[in-house]
Amino acid sequence: TSFRVTARPVSEGGLSGVIVCFEDETHRAHAEQMRRDFVANVSHELKTPLTALIGFIDTLRGPARADAAARDRFLGIMESEANRMNRLVRDLLSLSRVEAEERVRPTERIDLVALIRETARSLQPLAQETGVEVTTELPAGTTDILGDTDQLRQVLVNLVENAVKYAGAGAVVRVSLTGPAYEPRVRGYGVRIRVTDTGPGIDPVHIPRLTERFYRIDTHRSRERGGTGLGLAIVKHIVNRHRGRLFVESTLGEGTEFTVVLPAG
Ligand code: ADP
């Protein structure tokens, strides 16, 4: 803990003394440090693909000029590096938008059953390409809550994409919706969205840090699968904006379950 201490003399009605003020600076210093770390991380994440792009441009101008096969290969790499920068900028923009709106209550009436069904369907091509089966378990009828459609779709996309990407070929991903029921964790009625995978699981030491920006268990693997390290940070902010809670349970060798509890009514 660090304090900023200031003192100033006062005198009033024949009495005089000193006012001493202790201001807790720990929080401010911490926020400042987080901001600096974030800027350093963003710069690093952008610099890596940029350095590769610049390097390949040089090679294409020089040694690879007359070699059609090499040129094609390098252009392919350049394209994937440019796509990586694009995903990073897209996620940074969503994160900043979500943060800006965090204190504004979402007001759209949304049917979660339809939203989950639609989102799961839109992720079928990725699932098929990866060799993962994505299934849903949804209540009959509708389940309405107040929320932000685009943001809740983003939560589902990020959780299901992660489950598909990290669980890998042969795995099963299940998306289920239950409730509304009394949920002590949101101190009222709430619904539960669960995304469960039969992947490799997550070592418990990583779990508390998963929603930090740019936190990845295996940076190489995340990059290889198109990850930016921002997906769960975005999920966390959206869930906070909806006054919900996010939980992660995982067993190594068995799989992982992300649970989002959202207040309903
Ligand atoms: P990324 O863009 O790297 O996927 P996220 O913020 O979405 O970033 O996730 C952070 C990290 O959490 C990932 O890099 C991965 O190591 C781990 N992770 C997330 N979801 C799963 C999952 N379903 N199974 C195993 N690991 C996961």
C-alpha cells in the first residue's frame, strides 16, 4: 500500500491546527501499471506480424523475385500475418466498445433459445472443419431476458469457438440453457448458459487468470489457432455489463465447462 500525504495549516475562530490528508494511491498506481502493461502487450502483439510482413516484403523484392513458388508461399504467410493483425484490431475495438458501455444497462428483450440455436448453427462450418461435434440442449419454447443481442452472441461465439479450437478433432461441445431459477450467485432469478467440451482441460493454476487480457496458457498454440488472447476478457466484460457471473470448471484429461449466469427478470 502506498499513501500520498499532504498537510496544510488552518486557522479559524482563534483555533489553529493542521489538516493532514492521507490518500491511498495503491489503486491508482495499480491502474496505471495495468494500462502500461496493456499498451506494451498491444505493441508487442502488433509488432510481431508487422516485422514478419516487412521481412517478407524485402525478400519478395530481392531473392524471391524470380522464384514463383517461393513468392506464392511468402504471399500466403503475409496474408495470414495480415489476418492476424486484423483479428487483433477487431478484438481491441470490441473490448474498448464493451468497456465504454459497461455501466449502461442493456435493454433489449432477447430470446436466448433462438440466439443459442442461431449461433450454434453459424459455428457449424468451423466445427466440421475441426472435426468437432457441437450440440445444443435447449428448453422448449422461449427464454427471454433483458440484454444486448450482439454482445451475448459474442459471448457464445467466443466460448464455443474456444471449446472447438482447444478441444480439437474428435471432441464434443455441448451448449445448454437452463432456468430461470433462483440463482444465489446473482441474488435473484437467473438463467444458466453452459458450454462444455471434452477437450484436454485446463490446469487449475491458470483458471483465475484466464480472463486477463492476453493471458494464454500456450501462446504458440493460441496463435496457431487464430487466437488474440482477448476473447475471454471480452466475455468477462460483457457478462459484467449484464450483471451476470462467469465460472470455469475444468478437469485435466476430461474437459472444461464455462458457465454464464445471467439475471432474468
Ligand atoms: P485466445 O484468443 O488465446 O483463445 P482467450 O481469452 O479466448 O484467448 O482464452 C485464453 C486462453 O484460455 C487460451 O489461450 C487457452 O489457453 C485457454 N482456453 C480457453 N478456452 C479453453 C478451453 N475450452 N479448453 C482449454 N483451454 C481453453
